[in-house]
Amino acid sequence: MASPGKKAFALRIDPVLWAEVERLAAAELRSVNAQVEMLLREALRARLGDAAMARLARRKPAPG
């Protein structure tokens, strides 16, 4: 079950890539879900920069 305020969605992913995410999550003592979220945040920060991430953090998420 999704946490309140978080969007749930289905993700189709290559099994080899999924296995690597699982391995990394276990090594960093995270759930796979938390690992995927952390990797997405890292990727957005790399693309958008810290200032843009700060702006996103201040925005209210769209309902849905």
C-alpha cells in the first residue's frame, strides 16, 4: 500500500536492472522503493541542480 501523499504507479523495468537496484538497496539498507526514489532524486539533482530541487521541494504535489 502506498504511503499517504505519495503517488503509486506500475513500473516495467529490465530484470537485470531491477536486480542491480535490489542489490544496491540491500547494500545501503534501504527498501527497493526507497532506493528507486533516492536514485530518481539524485538524477533530478544532477539534471536540474540544487536550486531547482529546492524549488521542487517547496511546491505542493498535484493531486492524483
